[in-house]
Amino acid sequence: MSLHRRRQLLPWLFIGPGLLWLLIFFLYPLLNQASVSLMTGNPEQGYDLTWAFSNYWDAISEYKEQFGRSIVYAAISTILCLIIAFPLAYYAAFHAGRFKNLILLLIILPFFMSYVLRTVAWQLILSDDGTVVSFFRSIGVLGDDGRLLASSTAVIAGITYNFLPFMALPLYVALEKIDPRLLEAATDLYASRATAFRKVTVPLALPGIFAGSLLTFIPACGDFINAALLGTPQQYMIGNVIQSKFLNILDYPQAAALSFTLMLFILIGIFLYARVLGARNLTQAAV
Amino acid sequence: MAEQTRRRFLGRTGSLALAYALAGCGIEGTLEKAQKAATPIPEVTHKKVPLGNWTFSNWPLYIDKQVIKDFDKQFGGHVKYVEDINDNDEFYGKVRQQLQAGESIGRDIVTLTDYMCVKWVRNRYVEPLDKKNLPNVVNNLVDNLKSVPYDKEREFTVPWQSGAVGIGYNPKKTGRELNSVDDLFDPAFKGRVTMLNEAYDSAGLTLLSMGVNPTEASIDQILAAIEKIQKAADAGQFRRFTGNDYSTDLAKGNIWVAHAYSGDIVQLQSDNPDLKFIYPDEGAMLFTDNMMIPAKAEHMYAAETMMNYVYEPEVAATLAIYVNYLSPVKGVQEVVEKSDPEIANNPLIFPSDEIRAKLHPYPALSETDERTMKEAMAKVTGA
């Protein structure tokens, strides 16, 4: 084999395993579900590919409420995660000293427990006769008959809690990379600490904010555990609908159509987000 | 040309994958298989073999674990007892593809409710039973369950327990005694009520409140009942639609009134003695859960040995005392009378004939009607 041919083949050798993996476990199921989403039929007669693009329109018009809810809940949770995780990551990166690793461990620690169990724990924390509810009742935030469980508040709290590490870790990585001398330089040039934070720390942390937001927002959009365990039908998200269509109703085409619609929404969202916040600032930050 | 390779490659593999994905297009339905299967059932003989490690799938809190230990000790082998059935449809949804493809689902007994057994028997997702291994079942099965429309000779199914679907509640929270299906819809309990997400149960009970016999109900009547549930749900009456999982909420006091299974409440009473179960004045739904051997199961003799074992009146009595549902085994009340007279006189476990007359079995719906009902109910439960 000539050197030239070998040169040509080498890259395939390297990306081969990864490519194969993607083909089998990503591309094939994706295309398969794409074709399912265009089928019509029922569980008894079976489903046939009829290129029923109306499945998509039906799915969107029938479940726009759940779509909207998924996006709103996920957005609120992402913002809450950012608000909570930023100081945490900031402290861990700049001021924690020898406790840095301990803090990181504590952030990851909940992952040692199953996701469902953690959410069930929130059922207990927020239960009507629990301490949290009685505290909020006593300070008047909740009425005497008010409740937290089975409400939007509980679902958003659950999502925020469950996805916090996905925000905190990328933020930490981004902040940790910041050279403290840049901040010193800023103060040398008569920037106040607030200005230095605004003009130096935040722009340099943008890649972390970007990554963290995506890692939180995308899975939160498709989440159904929190709404199922902490909410009521009035809180159900699109993930609950997809799950029930796949497992209970066995309406595979509509379930697939819903999944693809969700994916499309998320992709458009990410694209806009990257355009607005990402592209320009990200390149700036890298320079 | 080298710089084009990536694009070219992606293009090629993409179209290849597309072609492949679409080539096998269509998802096979169950109907064809069901028609093929509607042939005479062969007489089967399951050889007596060592039991080995085998698997029994059941609902949560549905057995006295001592029975499993005793069984292992007496017959050898090891039964892996898993409580992974929380909802008939969800369980079916999980294993359907394997059953359809003719693969084993890795379980040797599954316990499912009547209307789900209809599907499994019709589609031959089950193995026929060897009656020679089931002398206790033949002799001790109560007469009214000896034949059911979907399995006239009990060739595939063996009743595990029956039960009533009525109302469980906490009188301390509601502040009054309940006695009617309408109490589920009482606005005074707004947001403190759960309803079962199984349409057969929720529509059935609601039909009773509308003066319709659910066993004979037409699909239009059923849809009217679901609409009634929908209205109440939209007004925030129901906190959740549940499977068995209403039990923690009820015991913890998060909900006051639950559309509930009789046996669950008897069990929950040991945690929270305030709880009560009622057969509403209008009547209640009666269900039977049946043991079946899923198609291609590996340990059929072990499964049959277990089925036979739980039909010994003494074992059945142990179960009745623990699970507190209605036992399908003859002579259990007499055995229980000796050890636990209190349970033998508990109308939730051994209901009087008067109550039994008020218990209605599920309607036999066509596949189409069933699907219409389920879709309507799914809209109500928000999914």
C-alpha cells in the first residue's frame, strides 16, 4: 500500500470506533424513529409507513400546552441553577483553598444515589405535613391550606435540584481557568471589583455558562420524572406525554413525532442562544 | 478529493442507514398473530425437573414473603420474586416488543389483571398450563372463577387474588363518613383526592355513580363517565392519577380520599389506623389478578409448582392474612377462622353475599372500544 493511501486510511482508523458507535446507537435509532413518526395504524393491526406528516401537526396542536410547560419549566430551572451555581462555583474556584475538592465532591455526591430516589426524597421533604410546608405556612407564604407538593413550584424545585451539578461543574471549570493576574491587572487599571467582575470574570466564564445552560436546559426539557412524582396532570411536561404514548397507549407514531418536535424546538433554541450569547462572546472570551 | 471525504462519507452512510431504517418499515400488529393462534390448544406436559433459579413478577405488597422462603425450602431451587408490576398497561408496554418478537421476557410467572389477560391469552403471549401439575387449582378454585370469558377452561390463567376497587379515605381529614362514589367529586376535598389512572377502574366507578352498570356499559356511556372525570380534573379536584402509588400519599395525609384497592387499605391500616375503605352504596368494581406463564418461559414446571402451592388452603390462608384481598381458594375462611377470627370476619377480606352482589366485573370491550376509552382517559390524566 502506498504511503498516500495509508495516509488516507489512517483517519478512518481513528474515528472508526466512534463512528460505528454513532451509526448503531444514534443514527440508526434516530432514522428508525423518524420513519415510525410518519406511520399510521394501531397496536392490533400494526403500523405502516404512510408518510403521515400530519402526525407532527396533530402532536403539536394537541400537546402545545405540555410543550410550553416543558420549555418554561426548563428555562426557569436553568436560570435558578445559574443563580445558585455561580456563587458556589466562584467560591470553589477562587476562595475555597484546600476545601476545593471537598466542595466538588459534595456537588457530585447526590449522583451516588438513583435519580428517582432523590426525587422521591423531595416528596417527603415537601409533603403537606412536613416541616418545610409548616414553616412556609407559619410565615404566611403559604395559606393554612396551601401545599407545595403537586404544584409547579415542586416540579421546578425538583428539576433545579436534580440538574444543579450539570450547571455547577462546567461553571467551576471555566472559572478555575481564569488567571488571577487578569483580575489584578484590572484593579491596577482602576477598575472597581464590580467592574472587574463584570468585564473580566463574566466574559471569561461565558463558555461555562453556555455549556452549563445547555447541559441543564436540554435534559430538563425532556424530563418526566419530576413532573410525575412532584406534580399533577396540570404540571405534566412533554416527557410525560411521550412516556405514556410509548408505554401505555402504544401509539408509537405520535410518540415519535412528539420526540422529534421536542428535539427540533431544542435545536432551534440552542441555535438562537448560540447566536445571541455564544458565537461573538465565546470567540471574544477565547482570545 | 481528500477534503471531500467527510462529506461524501456522511452522505453515503447516511443514505445507507436511511435505506436500512426504512426497509424494515412498519411495526407488526398483534391481530394477525392472534388469528393464527386461535387454533385448538395442544395438550401439554411439563416435565418434572429441578426448579432452578426462576422468576416471579408480581405487584408490590402482594405476597407474604414467608411463602417464598417456605416454597424454596420445600421444593428447592430459588425464586427471584420481583415486584415490578405497578400498572397493567405500563408493564405490557415494557414487554410487548419481546412478546411480539417471540422472545422470552425473562419471567416465569406474571400476575396481571383480567382485561390485560384477555390480550395475553388472545395473542398467545402465554404458555398453556399442564393441569396434571395443578391438582390443587383444579380442586380448590372457587366456583365463580372456574370459567371466565377469555379463558373458559382456565387453560392459561390461574387467579392469584381478587379485589374490590372502591374508596379509601381518612375520616379525620375529611371530617365525615363517606358512602358514595360522588364523594370523590365533592369540591370540599378539592386537590385532596386521587383517582386511578386505569380507565377500567375510574370510568367503571364513575359509571356506577351515574346509575349505569359498568359491566354492561356501552362505549358512549364510558366516554360520558370519562368526561365527568375530565370536568372534575380541570377544576383541580384530583391531585394525581395513580397506579398503586396513592398509598404513601394517603398514609402520609397528603391526600384524604383515594380511589383505592380494598387490600391496599387493609395493609395501610397497620401504618395509619385511621384509614377506612368503603364499598360505595352504588357498588364497586371487582377485579381478579391472574398468574400466567409468559410465552417462551424457561421454568414452566417451577411456575406450575408455585401455582399449585398457593392453592393449598393453608398457604392461601397465609396469603389472605397478609395481602387482605379476596382469596380465590376454597376453604380459606375456615382456616383463617381458627388462627385469626378477626380477619375471617373482616368484610374487606371475606365480604358478605350482600356486598358481593354489589361488586361488578369489568366490561368485555372490543379492541377498538378499549383503545377509544384508553385514549380518552389518557387525555384526562394529562398524557
